[in-house]
Amino acid sequence: MGSSASVPAMPWSPDGWQRRVAEQQPDWPDEAALTQVVKALGRRPPLVFSGETRKLREQLAAVARGEAFLLQAGDCVESFDSFSTESIQAKLRVILQMAVVLTYSGGIPVVKVGRIAGQLAKPRSSPTETVDGTTLPSFRGHMVNDFAFEAEARRADPQRLLSAYDHAAGTLNLLRALTKGGYAGMSQVHAWNQAFVASSAQGERYEEIAAGIDRALAFMRACGVDLEAGGRLSQVDLFTSHEALLLHYEQALCHGEQGAHYGGSAHMLWIGERTRGPAGAHVDFLSGLANPIGVKLGPGASPEDALELCRRLDPEREPGRLTLISRMGADAVQARLPPLLRAVRDAGHPVVWACDPMHGNTYTSESGHKTRDFDAILREVSGFFAAHGEVGTWPGGLHVELTGEDVTECIGGEAAISEQQLQARYETMCDPRLNGRQSLDLAFRSAELLAERRS
């Protein structure tokens, strides 16, 4: 990740990152093909609009002030193979259900950001993988190569960058139709229920909330408030985000507007734990964008690391510009997070603090499945709130990997999934995700912590 020493300022340009060390980049076998693909991407329109990006910054500024809460959620890594209306709609439905629980029970506006429409590449702990004596390049997401353990499938193919753009564009088209066309409106709360949730304890709790909202909407209609399509309550703002990992792709979609440069691949981009070195290429590239930027901070992050990242990514101390996402692990969060909170607060950086309770709590089960214990996830969220209570800062949000499918990838939760049940519906291509029931369970518990904090 590089040194936390102060990095000398250099004039920024979209291709300036190429003069720095770029971690986690694929070994592209054909540089000429990569160059042609990057040129083709550069001729395509941005996937998101600068006005939408500025709107997200305004909403995140409210989170930084303690006036709202961030819910950033979605797939570990999206798949070309599971690209369908049903899968996108199911993910959206779970995010909206969680947001309703947090808003209604926590009593605060929720900024909704999906890990969607671009989360197609993943960093890896090793560039290669060995199975039965055969060593091949690691799977880096469908933006780079294929999951099948075959030599040709694991070859990095730059044409996949174009496919990733098309996948993201199609996903965004559907999301805009769903969130602006009435499907995501408050009057549709009951329609968001899924069959496997409706029969659970969370489903019963969710129905109580939905019934309360229905009564409030009926009252508003009786008072003459227009709730039909096109009204404020019939639409939802959902923004997109992904880890800005493949810098050729991000550079190709970067565009200038009104004296600023915007990343056109998503509304919000984040830098991962493995690529957050302040002298590295990822920090350099994202430092010049006007988008909201996130950075993952693991248990090894020091106060000096956090401050240097703030200096590099938020030199003007602008609320809504920078989100620091802690991923400490359940056993480390209450010891490791407070020093970072104090350092950033005392330096006057108005950042959003969010909790990623997933990545620090991953382990391999006896059956060989990578998994997460739902109890550990809850403990990290509780520890995150406790750390902020100790320091007097605002616990601004959650960053969660989930799916709308009824998978068995994380143990525990209301459904009491055991390690022996993991293989029943273990479908992730990389990290284990919460299913719909577990996601709602997390939302209810987080809403309780949020209500306690606000009171």
C-alpha cells in the first residue's frame, strides 16, 4: 500500500496515474488490443451524468453533518452470466427494504448507493491460483477474465472492458426505469416483499412498518397530497458505485465539464484496502475527480495513513467529498477505529464514516467454503457505533455485500444457516453475501443502534 509519508503535489491529468505504481492491474497479454479498446471506450458517452454526481455529493454532505445515513450495498462482484431483469430487481428490492427499515425505525433520511452497474472487477490476494498442481491466473472478475479454471478462460481479455460497459449501461437503464417509474415509490412498500421474507420473523416486522407507512400515505391522500407517478414519494434516488480498480477503464470514461473532471463509470468510486497507498496510481487518479470518493481502511491503517489520504483526496475539506469505510473486523473495531476517528476529527476533515462489517470477518469453513458469521457482522456494526459514541463522531453508514437471491453463503441469522448448509445454495464467484433475510435482520439491528444514537 506504500508509505504514509506526505506525497509531493504534482499537476494532475487523467493519464498521470500511469507514471505511478498501479497495484492489482491485470497482466494484459496484448497491449495493442488494450489500447484500441481504451480508445473505443473513450468515444462512448459516460454512464452517469455530472448533475447526478453533484446531487450525491450534496446528500453525502448531509451524512457528514449527521443529518442522514448512508446505505451502500450490493453484490460482491457482478456477473455477466447472471445479468437479468429478475436479478437486478431482486437486488434493488432488498436495498429498498433495508432503506425503509432504517428510515422508518431510525428516523433519518437514507442515502442509497448500490454496489451495482460496474462492480465487475475484484482485487486478489495472489495473482495466480493452483488447483491439483495446475497454476493459472486468478479470476479477477468478468471485466478481466472468466471464472472457469481453464487456461483460455483465465487469460485477461481487454474486449471484456467493452462488455462491462454494456453490462453497466443495461443495468443502469433498468434501475432508472424502476426507481423513477413508480416501482420504488413508498406506496409500493408491500409489493417489495419477497416470498421468502414474508414467511420469516423479519417479514412480520417489515409488515408492521409497511402497514404504518400505508396509514401515513392514506392520511396524506386524504389531505390532498398527490402520491401518483411523478410525485416525490413515487420516486427514489439510487446512485451507483464500484471499486475503481481497473484504471484504463476509469480513465477512458473520465470527462471534463465546467472546469472539473468526472469519472463517468459511476456516481461514487472507492479505493480498496490493497490499493490505498497515497503514492500509488489509484489515489493519484481519484484525487483529480469531482465524484464522491471512498477509501477502505483495514485494521492495519494508522491515524497517519488516514490523515494522508484525507490530505490527498480532500484537501479543501469539502463535506460529501470523502467517505472513509472501516473494515476492521469484529474483534478489532473498538480498539483500532477510535484513534482514526479522533485524528480525522481533530484535523477538521468533514468525512463520512461508514462501516464495512463484511471483509474483516471472512474465514474458510471446514467444508472449504469462504464464509462469514452473521453474529460477527452484527458485532462489528455494534462496535462501529460504540467507537463513534466514545469519540463523539457520527456513525454515518453501512457498506454491505448482499444479494436478492435466497443463497446460503453466510452462516447464522434468523434462518440459522449452518456450515453444513453452505453448499445448498453457495453461488458467489468471490466473497460470501448476505441473503435477503439476513440483510433485513442487519437493517433492523442497525436501525435500533441508530435510534439509540439519535436519542
